[in-house]
Amino acid sequence: MTGTPADTSGKIQVPSSVPGAGIGVGNRLRYWKRIFSAYLGGGQSHLTFWHGTPEVNEATVPGRVGEYWQRFAAKADYPGHFDEHRIPMLDYHGHVGLQYNPIAIAQYGLGNYNRWLWDDDPDRKARFLEAADWMVDNLEPNDAGVPVWKHHFDWEYRTPMPSGWYSALSQGQGLSLLVRAHRATEDDRYLRAAHDAFASFLLEMEDGGVVHTDSDGVFWFEETIVDPPTHILNGYLWAAWGIYDYWLHTGLADAESVWNRAVTTLSTELDRFDIGYWSLYDEAGTWLPNAASRFYHALHVVQLRVTHRLTGMDVFAERADRWDRFQQSAVRRRLAWAHKTLFKLLFY
């Protein structure tokens, strides 16, 4: 197992990359081989889990930890691989193969939590708690001693991510699942694990956390721990909801403070992800910005609508409406597809 190495000062050495350098010729060939297999090979792949239709859960009540903010119904009915304990595994094809992904496991658990509340089905409750148990059992310290959910497989990003990488996204989704498990059972194992996972949101990346405060004092959650940071938008939003859930459930002042800082960042920095006809997936630091795929653009719209529900701030509804108009335009969809394709060819 390889984590992120620590230097002699005890700080985490965050993997660095040169914007525009891509992932290297060997990694690029391996990446494209795996991607073609997943997209064109037929059958199940990790995309089976991720690429459903994003939906706002209109039954949720802001200010209360109840049903999860997105429906996740399709994720609850994931038709792919499971282990002997009914924990979902994703097939990434190629050299990555069949793997546990903590983000997917948390979302599967949240989807089954919703289905349990809708249908009063004891099997849905069991599946929700099985996922929560996996999250408790697989929370482990990184090289700085901070409890995280590690992804035990290599991943291709702007900087190749070695096995053992962790993420604000998995930390936030884990919090959302664990506080609901504690609410449903009053079993303190779930709350203790949530407290441990929350610690990563109080620490900068270099100290083993998942936060980056930039030179302007802007506060970011980082889905990928790389230098320079890339501020993946969907990961930031899901992570922020995890903080919101944790704050609602615990009432802790630290959690309220982190949530408020997250909302400030989102409300003031959204222009950075708007290219006039589409949204950006992240801030890749490349000469051609990284436009979101059609799926992730639709997800951004749903996430902003949920964030408007949670905050009551019109800035999120207005941006969601703008980006929704973008995706209703056939011309903008084609332009975004061409943009994304060129980005992939140049940098992945």
C-alpha cells in the first residue's frame, strides 16, 4: 500500500504537477486502453454506477438530517459487482480492474437509506447499514495520522494518483452516511468515526487534511490532493453537504464554521467555473480549460439547486438556471463536447 509520503518536517509532500504536462506517454496509452474498454466494451463498468441522471430530492427539509439531498435511487439499485458482504465494487477495466471506491460505497448507502425511508423495506435498511459499517471499518490514518478513506488503486488524473490517495469528496460523503447511520441506530461507532473523519476538514493538505487556503484566503475542499490544487467543483459541493449534515447532527461550532466558509467560497467563486457557454469540471491550470462533460454539467445544475435549498441564497439558484439554459441549447452542447474532446486528447 502506498500513501502520500511525508517529508522530514512531518508535513505531507503533496504530489506536484506542471499544468499542461498531462499524465505521460505510458500512462496515457494505458489510460486510453482502459477508457475505450469501459466506454465501448459493453457490459458493466464503473460508469454504470456514476453516470445516472442526477436528481434533486424534493422531499428533503433543509435544517434537518433526513433523506439525503439527492435521490440516488439508481445508485441504490446498482446492478454491478458486489463482494460477499454485499458491498458494491466498481469495475474500472484495464490495469485498475475491480475495486472498492469509498465514494461509491457511501453513495450506495445513502441511496439505500432513502429507499428504506420511502419503502419501509428492512433489506434497504440492512444494505444502508452494511455500507456504513464498511466506512467505519475502513477509516484509516494517512501518513500524517489523519483518519481518511483511502482509495487502494492507482488513478489517472492531471498528476497520476498512487494507490492510497484520499479525497475531500469521500470524506464528505462518508460524513453524510455516518450521521444518518448514527441517527437510525444510536450506535456510537458511527458518530466516533464521523468525528474522526471530520478532522481532515480542519487541516490543510500539507498537514494531512483535505483543505487548501489559497494566497487570497479563499477556502477550498480538494477532491484530489495535488499541487497546484484544481478545485474540482462537484467534489467541493458534495463535500460541503457532508459538513452541513455533520453540523446539523452534532451542533459543533467547528463544523458550523467550516460550513459557513464553504458557502462563502461557493457564493463568491462560481464565476471561475463559467466559460460563457458551459461549466468547468475543475481549474486544471492548462491553457485550454477543462470543460465539464455533459453528465457533470447536469450534476452541477442539480448540486446548485440543492445548495440553494440548504442556504436560501439566490446566487445558487441563478447560476443553476443559467447553466440549465446552457444544457438546453443544442449549439452549446455540441461546443462543450468538442471542447471536452480536445481537452482529453491534449492532456490525458
